[in-house]
Amino acid sequence: MEGLQLDQLKIYEEGELNETLYRVIRDNIRFPESSLGDMKSQMAACRLAARRLDELFNRYGRDTLLAGIAQIFDETEQKCRNVVSRLPDGVYAASASIDDDGVLRGEEVPIHVKVTVEAGDMTIDLSGCSGERKAAINSRTYAGARVAYKALTGAFDPVNEGSFRALKVIIPEGNIMMARFPAPMAGWSGIVPTVVDAIVRALADAMPDRVPAGHHALLGGAVVFFGTNPKTSRRFVVQSIEGGGWGGRPFEDGASGTVSVCQGDVRNGSIEGIELKCPVVVESRNLRTDSCGAGKFRGGLGIDLQVRNLMEGRWNFEQPRRSKCPPWGLWGGTPGEPSGYFLRLPGEREFKLMTGSRIPVPIGAQVIVRTGGGGGWGDPLERAPARAQEDVVEGLVSAAAARAHYGVVLRRDTSLDEGATEQLRKRLRSARTPSTKRERGRRAQRRRSGGGS
């Protein structure tokens, strides 16, 4: 068993609150004041939605309203099919992995996806992903496939069931994405962003004008520190979801410090609020210089968050990592930097990479959360020199990285040396091997032609 499990029970029935179930929920959560406030807000939103639907039915009648809903579904389906119909029919595949599941250390968790496009229909097959694991990273949902499909076929349109009529998803029972009871699922959302990333990557050849490079694809570096505050005798938990870098896009750089594709509704609390309620000092929260993959459009940057304990407590350093499969670049772009937790104990000089949960940490210890950066899109030597210069001035990219990856030479005052930049770029291009040049040429041709399988 994995904690308290309540399988589809009604908190309200015929307009009446189930007081017994409400108390069961209240007595089994750490912070009932805030959590129950959230739940009451959700229930109030449901009641408002019910009233609004009643108003619509009373105003237009059942038949008219249902016909309108059906038409919305049909139009949404057709918009998505139009996108898929423009893709070359074929089978597309991609692979990714996370370093391990937190139980079997060092054993990679493989993710293999296959996408079939045929006559306006798309099939996403996740049969090649790992089997269910003993660790709590299993999932049981089609959501990952649907997120990827929706992002590529109609990212800015409202979601309804019509969005997915042209999509078939294959996930066998016992797969890590379709785990069976009693496989643990507390961290189910930890692997889903990487699955989404892999599906999108598989379609890079077919949709070169839409597919971005890889993003950090994790919860974003969840800072979890908990204990009992000696000043208030109240339990506390610091749970701050730090964003990371998204991949460079065919038209622009990736977003920085942004939560993963599966945590779009997550918001961070203020540093002042954290320090007021919890015995920690947030010493810094910065964009992580040079964490982005290089490209014509670079990846977004990860976050550097440094926290110091003001009391002894326990930290969770348990997050799926992708150091062996960092956020990939596309079309000649380089990978982004992976994420990691680092700990420095009082009296020590170096920070040590940490993994594990419920680790006791003494007063005065420092923890750094470094979230991953996004991969770069396109040849870094095609990036406008002025944009690389601006990145250095803003502290996003170091002068050394600008020179090494982009062939951009800056003077001591960070002004652009155009002549030296032109010469360095010529040398860097000429130093590329013939096979590298041929591959870049093939990539450019695929982008111009719209891709293919």
C-alpha cells in the first residue's frame, strides 16, 4: 500500500457534503488549513460551473446546447487533423532515459517511443518504455502522449475531447506509463515530462518548423526540507518548485526558469514568505550562467537556488536526473546542462552531489539546487553575433562560452570585435570534420524540405 488511497469517492452527493470523508481527508494531510482551503475553492468552482451550465440549458435548450458542443468538438478535431495530414506518412522514433529510479542506483530507466503517421491519424506507441518499477516513479495515464500531441497540433487552442480523436495511444499493462496496482505512483509526474520530450523529439524530422530542442523535463528541482520549527512548534515544509530551461525553438530562444511541460499550473511562493514560515535563509536565486545549450536559438537557462538551514532537519534530494541523457539539441544545437542537488556541511569547502530522501542535515548546512538548461536549436555559428554579445552582457552566457560555441569575440569592455569574430567563425567552420559538414548539410536540407521519415 502507498499511503491513503481513496478511489473515486464523492465528497459531495446531491448537494450535501460527505462529512465523514471530509474528516478522513482533513486528518491525513500535513497542513489541513491550506490544503482544505484549496479543496473548498475547487468545490466552489464546480458549483459555479454547474450553475452556469444550468443557465445555458435553460436559455438555449438541451438539443441546441449539445449540438453546439458537438460542433466545437468536430471543428477542433478537424484543426488537429489538418496539422497531422500535412506530415509525411511514416514511422518516427526516439529514445531517452533517466539516470535511475532511486531504488536501483545506476540502472537507467529507458524510454523508447514510436510515432506512426498515416492519412491524418497519429498513433503514439510507448510499448518500448521500461516496465513498471519498484520505486514511486510509475504512472498510469495517457496524459503524456496527449500533452505532446496537443502541443504539436494546437498548442494555443482550448482542450476538448475533439482534440484527440485523431490520436491513438498504445501503452501495455505493466509498462512504467501504465503500471498495475500496487505499483507505487507517488512520483508519477517525474517521468512524464521526459516521455513528452521524447515524443516531440521523434517528430523533429516531420515537423522541423514546430519541434523545439529538449527541455529540462523534470519537476524543476523540487526543494523539499521539512521538520518542526522550534520557534513556533509547528510543522513546516519548504517545497519550492524551481523551473529550468526549455529548448531553443525554430524561431526563438528557449524560455528560462520555467516549470516543465507537465507542471504548467505550478507557481512558486515568494522568498520572503518562505523565510517567514520556515527556518531557512534563501541566500540566492539566479539564472544559471552557461546552463543553456548553444544554438542559432539557444536553450533557456536553469536556476541556481542556494539555501542555508537555520535548524537541523531533513532534506529530500530525490529527483529523477538526466545527466546521461541531458536536454538534447536539434539541428546542430548542443545539449543543455543537467540538473542536480549539492550539499555543503558546516566546515566543508566543497559542495557534494546528493541523491536520496529524508537525509538529516545540520544547522548551517548549505544546499544548492541547480536545474537543467534547455538544448540549443540550429548551428551555434549561425547565431547573430549581437545576440551572443547581449547574452554575455546580461550574464546569461560567459565570454569564454560565447567564443567557444558561437565564435563571438568580445573586447574587455564587452563590445563586439566584428573582424575577430568573422575570422574565428571561419576557423571553427573549417575545423569541422567532413562527416560533420555532410550531416549539417543533410539537416539543413530536411528543414528546408519539411522533413521526412
